[in-house]
Amino acid sequence: MIYRSTRSNDWQVSAAQAIIQGLAPDGGLFVPAEFPSAFAEGELKDLFNLSYQELAEKVLSRFLTDYSPEQLHEIVKGAYGDQWDDDRIAPVSEERGGNYFLELFHGPTLAFKDIALQCLPRLMKTALEIQKDSHEIVILTATSGDTGTAAMRGFNQLEKTRVIVFYPYQGVAPIQLKQMLSESGGNTVAIAVKGNFDQAQTNVKRIFSDKEFGAELNEHGFAFSSANSMNVGRLLPQVVYYFYAYGQLVKRQVIQAGELVNFSVPTGNFGDILAGYYAKKLGLPVGKLICASNKNNVLTEFFKTGIYNKNREFYVTNSPSMDILVSSNLERLLFDICQDPATVKGLMAELNEKGRYQLPKAMYEKLGTFAADFATPAEIEGEIKRVYATSGYVIDPHTAVASLAAHRFKKQDGAHPTVVLSTASPYKFPETVYHAISGLEVKRAGMPALKQLTDFTHYLPKSIEKFLGHTGAETVIEASDMPAEVKRILGI
């Protein structure tokens, strides 16, 4: 299978090359030149009886044709092993508060990013072997919270790789910060950037597209790649859990194979929900994909009007991983609905120059798979409280955004069950969660808040124990200093 850039016809590479490079040299994202054929009806039914690991091999083999079955088997075996606290990897809860919750937080960093970032390092290591590439790979990424820790954990001690994570200073949750600082060391480092996530991500993209910078790295034996969802190797493993969630509902006889299921997805960078769109293209019976945003509701407006406009106030909210105004993976959807790189390049240029663009009518009319909604910080707390009061089930603020969107959507479509993607453990955001379910303020943010929450629920995830006592200091830089900081870290 060949992968191509969303912005031109000039860049066509293999899957292994796409994973190593991360971004296309023209700034575009890699997508399949021809999307894999959908699973036939009989094949789909067989998929629903597989273990998570077996299903992952089947789905990934559709996209990664230059990887041998033996290589994919070893990659999947290593990615989804005993580092997960549930053998099912991504279990679906019983019905809670009117919806089902797909729990994606049972990995080592308690966030859905682990699903892909336990897989991506192994995909990249094998890609280097396939390509006989001798470079030391520099994973350069921006994070709004969870990607940083998951990337650092996934690539920790992996030969021939360095990981440099940039995150917004005072823009991630206290527990997320603790996690990143506890992982920093060896071949991984996390750096705070003055500004918001969009500024950090924009500068990462600029560094990637700086040809002189890339040439200088190459002279020293380095090559850039990305662990963000801009890397297709991050995106593809996420397709698997949509099939797995559907299969669990079939096994429980909630649905018959072939019935439609809606998925409500909390999203900022649009990668997680795009994976659901890819699952539908592979034949999964998806009804609606509900794009759930927080107060930074640029995506809600986009799906309701066809206008993408980042020229608005940026809000720091109680769902920080979604505090994003530039949703990078949306570019892949734009390409899919027009199949014209010139159109995509033009829209991205408008976004860069004017901060907005409007879809042509013919493109906008192809977005019928998607619904959209958003939640304010107060509504997020209200939804955490509602779900807990009705079922005793505790959800995190990001999951609450999707849960509320699903709850509202049921009034429009009550015929099909809805699966809410639960993207993080509530114990990563104890300040908001404790206040929502107890009605009391925490005494102090961070570890004290976590203790109050665990005392209240009588539960503490094992993965959190690793960094409970960590007190590492932050390194804080200006956004304009990011290129120089990369060179300093690499000793160039």
C-alpha cells in the first residue's frame, strides 16, 4: 500500500516510510493513496469473535502491507501485553447513565493515547529495519496533556530514538504534569512552552518543514519523526477499538451484527474521531460519529456551518487535553471528501493566512456521518455528577463532554445505542472530578486532590503510584526558542 500527502501529488511512500517521516515534506499528512477495501459481511462477523490482539493484527494488516504477518504479530504482542491492567485492553462498560462507555484508559499512563503509543514505537522500530535506515530518530511532538507522557513511556529506552515533548506552560493538568516530569530522563525530555497548545503545535510543524534544519540534523545522523496523531502510525491502531467495542455489544446481544451504533468522541485534534471514520470506511456499521468539543468549540461550528474559524478567544478549561483551536487531523478528512490535494492545500493556506476557511458546498454535503456538540466547564461537572448519581460510575472531564453530547443526541436518535469513548481515567483530573461528585472543593490541586478523590471512592489506579512522590522541576522556554532548544538537547 502506498501513502501520499494530502497537499500534493509529489510525495508517495510506503507505510514504513510514512511512519518514519511522520509528516510529508510539503507539510501535508500521509493518507492511503487508495483506501483499503471494506471487510465483507462474513468477515465482519468473524472479527467480532476475536481477541483484541487478533483483531489488531487483522485491521493493521489492511493498512501496513509492507509489514510481514510475523512482524505485525510481534508488534501487537508487545503493544498489548501485561502492561495493561485489563486483559481486554479496551472493555465496554455496562450501560451507565443511558450510554455505554468504551474504557480506553487501562494502559500504563491511564489515557487512550496508550492504545496507539504502545504500538507506534514498535511500528517505527520495525519500519527502520524494513527501510534499513541508520538514522537516530528524533520524536518531536507537542502535547495538550496525555500524548507527552504516553509517548515518553512508549519510546522509553528504545534504541536509536530520542523523544522531545513540548507542552503549554501551566496548560496541562497537575497530574498530567507530574506524569511527564516523572518520565523525563534517558532518551526522553519534556519542555514547557510559554503559550497555548496551538502555538506549540504550530512551531513543531514549522521545525518539521524547515529544510535547512532537517539537513543540519541529517548531517549529524538524526531524522525527525512525530508521535502526534499527525503520524499515520499513531492513527491506525485507534481504528481497532471501534471494531472491538462493536463486537462486545454483539456478544452481549445488545445489538445484532449489522445494526448501527453511534459513537460519541471527545476530540480536540480530531485524530480519535477520524479513526472512527476510517472504521466506518472499512465496513463497520457506524451510525453517527458525534464530535464532542469543550468551550473551544471550533469543530462544533465547523460541522454545523462548514466554516472553520480559529479567530476566537482561547479558553483554558477543565478538560485541558481538548483546549485546541487548530485540529490537525481534520486535514485528512478534508482530503477524503474531495480527493484533491490542491483544494486541501488552498484551505490550509487560508487557515494559516486568515485563520479561517469555508468549505465548498459539495464538500460540506459529504459530512453527513458527523454530528457535533460542545460542553462548557459547568456542564462538564454537571455531567460527571449526573452519571455518578445515576449509576455510581466515575468519568473524567473529557469523557463527560462526549457523554453529555451523547445524552443530548439521544433526543434526536434514540433508536441506536451510543458508545461514549472514555479517553482518560478520572483520577488524572481529581480537582474537577472530586468537586463534581462530592460537591466539595479540593484543599489543594495535584497530589492532595488525588488523595481526597481516592479517599472518597476508595480506589487508586496502580499506574499512578509510580509518580506519586516525584517533584521534578520544569524547564520553561519561549515558543520562539523551540528550534534552539531542540539543537541544545541533541548537542548540535
